[in-house]
Amino acid sequence: MFREIKTNKKGFTLIELLIVIAIIAILAAIIFIALDPLSRFKKARDARRWADIVNIVHAVKLDQIDNGGTYAVNIAALTDDLYYTVGTCAAGGDTGCTAQVTQAACADLTSLVTDGYVGAVPKDPASGTDAKTDYWIQKKATGIITMGACDPEDAATITITR
């Protein structure tokens, strides 16, 4: 007289769910490590540094061409073969640049902005300011300009010579 009622219980057990969650966590960790976001950010900032110094050197050279081979006043005033931090500082330019030993006074390149060669003097994406952009510049007696980043992160050095 008693009827047996059959119920179909469908679903996952707790053990099965825990195994799936563990597998997903392991895969997520592997993907996160493979992508290495910290390294990607360093490479992106270094790419920005490369683009910045290339743009500044091109602007300096274009200004030189437009002025009949003469550098802008602030660049011409730089002592040949010495390194200067790019920025507006009058003193303190000799601190903070790990790539080169720079002079105390900064090389002010804002004339490139006022003359329309660049929109703004670029600053290092991690630590640059208007006073000290964290880029350096050197003018050789032969007229060659070398420029670089003070604190590259992923690359050993970031320099360009023209």
C-alpha cells in the first residue's frame, strides 16, 4: 500500500564543485603569470620614453634646420660634451638621473614649444615633472645631439643620437 516515490536528484556534489573551482584557479594563476602585467607596464613606459626622446631630438634638429644650422638659444648655450637634465630647473638637475651624471642646471627646451615644434616638452611617464623631465641631453662640439631617458625600467638604456 505504500507507494515508493522516485525523485531524480540532479546536480553536482560539493567535491565536484571544489575540483572545478581549483582547476579554474590554477588556470587563472597560470594565465596571470604568463601575461606578467608588471613587465607589460614597464615595457609600455619604456616605449613611451623612446617615443618622447625621438620626438624631442627631431624637434631640435628641425628647429636647427629652420634656423640655418644654428641651434635654439637654450641648446646653443649648453656646454659641449656635458650632460644636462631636460627641464626648467635652475639647480638640482644633477640629482635623480641614474643613466648619466648631469649638470646642476637643466636644459630648458620650452622654446621648442613656443616655436611650435612640439606641443609640450615630454616628461617621463613614471617620474617626470616640468622642472626635471627625467630625460637628459648632450650637445657635441660637432653638432650631434644625444638624448636619453634617466631611468629606463625594462631596457638597459634608452638613447638616440642625431
